[in-house]
Amino acid sequence: MRISDREGSAPPFPSSDDNPQGLPSRRIAYANQPGGGADPSGSTTREDSPVSLYYLDDSGDSRMAVAGWLRVDVRAWRDAERMWKALRGELHADPDLNIQADDTLHAVNLAGGRGRPLHTIPGRGPTDAEKTRFRNVIQRGLRTVAAMPGVTAGAAYRAGATREELYTALVMELNRRHRTVDSFAMLCVDGNGTEHTLREAHRRLPHSDRHIIEDPFFAPARGKHLLQAADFVAYTAFQSVVGHTRRDFMKGWFAELLPAAEGPIAL
């Protein structure tokens, strides 16, 4: 979600005391395979990929900035992409939703009962049944993310901060974590390439100590399935931390539907 998509107007990480290595990860024997699963301690093992790909999106309002992400083991990228595309196929096949294959999914719209042309009768808003169907799309998306092998969802927030301030803090934290275990990360961010402050957050990292590869890779969410998944994570995290009275039904979704996710944690 871009700033203009927010309603109203940092990803939390486990503490270093709880997780000395600081970088949660999944073994390559993934959770949906025999003997697989994430290390419950969150520690990194030699089985982990040395490179992680983060799909990152933001949410929030004037009170708080929130970031949500999918951390993808690069060896699991195809499976993650395949699973989200399969969900999109199911949504497209549902005549009650009228979601086309190339429609961009935004959690803020779905939570408001605003899917693709939802209002079949001019001049009226969505019925309660229509709202429920579109809100269920968010739940289905989060369950899909939770089931992706080699993928860890997470979220962070910072009160009274801008998107740029939170992103800068997040980049520093991710660099620290990956430096600790001598691994590397690339970040794919919803944007059009004009977000110079986000680019500067990468370039300010000391080169000799840098574990975030290159500048962020900017791409519009409409063309990236896993950025749309990150949008679901970010918006759900926002509702779990602050929320709006009209979105009270989402308050527990982050913990309930993403039980293995990290956060939301304060940066």
C-alpha cells in the first residue's frame, strides 16, 4: 500500500534477549514437508539460504507507520509465487466476487467491502453479505501466506513516524541481523522509483559492513503478486496495533492467521 492508500491521514522484531542471533528463519525442510518446519527459537542454521528476498509494503495513518513483509528464501520463490497465483485463480473463478485475474488486491479496499465493481446497483453501497465476502479474501490471503514454504511474514511499526523514517530504521535493523549471521538480503518495495529517501536508506549503510544488496527494487504492486501479499500483511498488522473502530473485526487476525509471523514489533 502506498502512502496515498492509507486510511486516516515499525516491523516489530523479537528482542535480542529472546533471540541473540536476531534473524528468524526457516530450515529448507519446510513446514509442509515431512520432518520440516521453522526452528522455534528463530535461530539461523547452515541449511538456510545465504540470500533472502523481502517483499515490503506499508500501512498506517497519521498516528503510526507500519511496514509488513514477506521474507522469502530465494530457493522457495517459485513455490510462493505459485501459491499466490493459485489463490488468484480461485478468486477469479468465484462469481460472487467478480475479481478479475489482473485486478490489484488492496486490503484497505477489501476490508471496506470494496472489491472490483462491487456495487451492482448504482447509488447503493455494499450489503453486509458483500462486505463479508470481500473481507474473507483478506483471510484467505493471509492463510495462503502462512502456508508458503520458505516464507516468513513479519511487521514493524513506529509511532508518530513517517513511512520513510520507519523504512530507514528497518533497513538498519535488517542489515544488522544479516551481518550477524553473514547472510544477505534484497528488498522489493511497492513504488515507482521516485522514492529517493528510501534509496538513501540503503546508501547510508557502511559499504564494508553492508549486507543489504543494492538499492531497493521498486515495482508497482499491481504487477507483483507477492507485493500484494505484503500489502495484506501490512494492513492487518496496522489493525492489530492501532486499528479503526470500523475494523475491529480484524484486531486479532495477525496473530490468528499468521501464527509464525514475527511482530508486530516496535522500531
